[in-house]
Amino acid sequence: MALSQSAASELLEAFRAGDGVDLVRDSVRMVLQELIEAEASEAIGAARYERTADRTTERNGHRSRVLTTKAGDVNLRIPKLRTGSFFPSLLHPRRRIDQALYAVVMEAYVHGVSTRSVDDLVAALGGTGVSKSEVSRICAGLDEQVTAFRTRRLDETQVPYVYLDATYLHVRTPEHMVVSKAVVVATGVSADGRREVLGVDVGDSEDEVFWRAFLDSLKKRGLAGVRLVISDQHAGLVAAARRCFQGSAHQRCRVHFARNLLTHVPKNSTEMVAALFRTIFAQPDADAMSAQWDAVRDQLAARAPKVGPLMDDAKAEVLAFNIFPRAHWRKIWSTNPLERLNKEIKRRANVVGIFPNEDAVIRLIGAVLADTHDEWVTDERRYLSEASMAKLYPDRHTEPVAEIDGDQ
């Protein structure tokens, strides 16, 4: 690419002035600016002040953008268009989640709680230094986005299936102690078959009081129509769900229960027991599934007496899914969909290691979940088909019903 006459003249003048480091930075800025202008001309179909038959829109001023380079920070001007939008490919707008990670790592650095590798992390994320004002600026913008996401209304549609789970992250307290904090996440499948992230919060533990406050906040935001809550068997979670979602069923995660079951049988029998347990879920209907559960229970209890009472107590909740449409069974009989999301949370959180405070946790994890939510709701494929979701609402035609809660 050849520089324009004006850019070449400006660059020549800079060489004549011989400003050392500034010369390198100015050279980088002029080359990048020329690349941006050339790409804008291609997108518009005409250069500046040029009239062509291929022109699709017109320039409408510029907006500033600071780019960090090896030569230092350079100020670039991004052309604005009268119609449509333009962003140069060489700048690659940073995703919200990457901004959050960048901000949290820098905040950790500023507060002196970073790991030895934080300098490398900052550099890898595009930074050449850490400024408190830069941290504050990025954090303020992200906090506004994440808060809007966490407090948005949920009453646009019914949410018959709700998944609940928690993961633990290390957070530094105001007293400079590192403690383990529970990060609780709620996701759901709406009446149109699409997945949504419903909410996230951070607390000291997973006790019933914390879970109830979290679930009540979802209801205040308009969450309604819950028919099935899918979770593990954490006592505080289950108790809170029963109080907050009265009339809905509880699905105990079959994967978690299977792991618990295997701890009560000899190690040399675990593969056989796991295979036998899976036969329950291969049955064609609820009655056959119930009968197979009893048969497996009797067979295993003969070898391991503790298995009998365990399976008797768990039967209703582990098989709660089978009163719902068969097409939904694989998606609602465990918390596996939410656990995959938790793995992504962990992957991002491991970069930080120890979070400087709870706000930093909400900032990063909220951004992860907001990006995931955006991908889910814009996906062309529904998580559960529209036809299968219609089976949940046999009386619904074109207008949605006001309430779908009821005793299961």
C-alpha cells in the first residue's frame, strides 16, 4: 500500500524533526491511519471527496480510538458513516469478556494481590503498563453492562425449566484474607425452547438463606412459569427451591446421584453397577422406568445393603423428568448443561487466580455469562424444538397462557 501524498509529507516532516521515540510512534500511527482510511474507502465504495457509482454511504466525521503498540499508545481516528457502521479489521474490537479479564487482572495488579505472572498476563492482553485511571475507566463501563444484564426483567416469557448450580472461587477479603466464595448461577429454558442465563451472585456459602435470597431476586425480576428445577442435592439449595418455587418439581441430577451410588459398592463392581444403573434411563416410558428402578434396586441391595434405602429415598427426584415430554429427557435429567458453563467460568477465573474482591468476581463472571447469554438467544437452533415445547402447553394456541405453575 502506498502512502497518500499528505501522509507522506507528514512522515517526511517528522523525519526531518528527528524526535527519537516519537518519530517511531508517529510513523506507526500514520501507517495505521492510512490502512484504516483505505479499508473505509473500500467499505464505502469511494475515497474521501470522491464521487463514484459504487458509493453506498458517506463519511460522517470520526471517533477517537487509542491503540497500544510496541511503540507506545497511538491515537487513531475511526471514520463514522451516515448509515451503517464501520470498524477496521486491524483493531479487532475486544469482546466484553476479554475487557473484563483485562480489567480484573489489572485491578489485582494495582491492589498488590496478583500472582508472579501478572505482568505477562497484562502484556498478553494488550497492555504495556497499569494505570489506576485506566482500570477505573474500564471497570466503570463493564460494571454498568453487567449490572444491566443481572437486573434485566425476566417476565417476557415463561421459563418452565430452571437449572441451578454453584462453583467456588478464591477471593481476597477487606482484611486481606483469601477465602473460598460460592458463585451461584441460574440458567433456564424459556417457553420458546431457547436457553437463557437468568442470574448470578456471590456469597460466603451455599446455605438456604443465601439460595432463597438469590431465587427471590429472580422472582422479583419476573421469573415465572417454573415447572422443573434441575440441581444437585445440596440441602440448602433444595430447601430454598421448594419454598420459592412451590408447585414445581425437583429433578435431582442423575449424574451426581450415580456418583454417590458408586461410593456404596465395591470398587471392582463400579463399571457393572454404572451400566446397570443406565438401563433405567433406557426404558421407553415412566412406568417401565419405575419398574426397572425397583429391579436394579433389589439386585444391588442384595450385594450392598446401603444401596436399598439410598435408592428408595432418591427415586422420586431422580425420575422427576419422566413426566415431561420424552424429547426433553436428555436435556433435563442432569445439570450437565450448566456444568459445562461452570467449566468455562473456571477456565476464565484460573487466569486471575485470586480475585481482589467480590466486585471483581461479578465483573468477570457476569461478563462471561452475558456473552454466553447473547450467543444462546441469537443461536439459529433452539435448545428444545418449538414442537416439543408445545407439548408442555396443550391448551395454548396462539396466545400464551398467563400462568403455567401447578402441582406436579
